[in-house]
Amino acid sequence: MNSSRERLEEGRNGKRGIVLPDMAPFASIVLFVVFFYMSSSRFRGPETGIVKLEQLVAHTPTACTKGIDGENVMVVSLNSKSQLSFAAPAFDHKTQAKIFRRVASLHQVDLTKSQIDVLETLPFLTVDVHGLPAFLNLAPFERQQMLQSGMYQSIDSLQLSECISMSREMARKNHNYGPYINLKIEPAVKMPQVEQLVALVNAQGTNRLILLTQSNHIDYPLNSPAIRTQ
């Protein structure tokens, strides 16, 4: 005798079809598995730069980080192509977009209303401000493809410095002191480039640097930064 999973019966139209088993007895098991997955998984927050979580070096933090304000941070990313990005997740999207617009205006780049609307949806700035209008005019999937391919001119050291400077100015108004700068650096980046980036950040009047790693950069805000340099 065939099992219920394989049993065949005559249909109303005379054709033979497979009869599926009754899943009701297994409903509680399915719900349990789904609940376990959701409760044991951690959902990733929005990206804050061109360097993603899985690209960061793995490390178990051992340095004392007590007292670090996880809400007052800026994020600077550097990848193996020497491309940079900047994000200010401590601010809302409109405030962050205002910072990007001010940097663009320093380079005589003006944006239309529709371009500003798109700018307010970007989680970070990586495209050189001179190419920003054309980038904002692209469809969302085209912008994503451009970022994934890396075929674009990124912000340079001057534009990054301007982003940091303006963000520090706004952060001081909200927190009465400058922000921590979180660094997201691909492991393939050479040490001279890292040193240049640190020097650039220090030149903006901050030495509150935190090197992010996989073990602690899970969600934002960050509660366990790995390395704090003074």
C-alpha cells in the first residue's frame, strides 16, 4: 500500500493527481523553527559606507572603551581601490544631506529640488561632488550597480576633510564636543594609506578614532568599538 505522500486518486476530471499530506499536525513545528530563526538572527542595519560589514577584519575587542558615546559618530570608509566615503549616521537624513550639499556648494555644484530629494535618501556620500548631479539623476538600480562595480570617481581627501569639518561643527551644537570618527577599512588597504587617512582626520582637529571590526560592527549605534586611539 502506498503512503499518503505518494497515494494517487482519481480527480473529478478523470485525471490522476498526487494527494499532498495534511500539514496541520506540523504547523506548530514550522512556527517553532521560524521563531527560533528570528530570535537567534541579528538583522543588519543600513550601510554606512562603501566598505561592508563582511569586508572588515575579524577581531575580538580587548581595549577599554567605557564612556564612548555611540550616538555621536561619523563613519569614514576606505577600500582597496583607494575610494573614500563619508556618513554621519548620528544625524537624520535631511541633516546629513545638508552637509553633503554644503560641501558641493564649496565646489560650485548646485542641485535641483529633485536631486536634493534623492540626496536625502543616500546613506553615505562616496561619489565626487562634481559628478553628484549626474549620479542623483540615475535610477536607483543604476546607482546601485555603479557603486557595486566601483566604476566612479570617489570623493577626494579635500571633500572628505570638508565633510568632517562641517559634521564636527554640527555635532558640537548637539553634543558640545566633536564626534568620534569610525574608520571602516578593508584589510587589503596598505598601511601608508591608513596612515594618510589618520593624518587627514587628525588635521581636522580630532584624534577620537575608532577602528571598526566585524566582531563589533553589527548594528548602529555601536556599543563596543574595538580600538580607540588618542
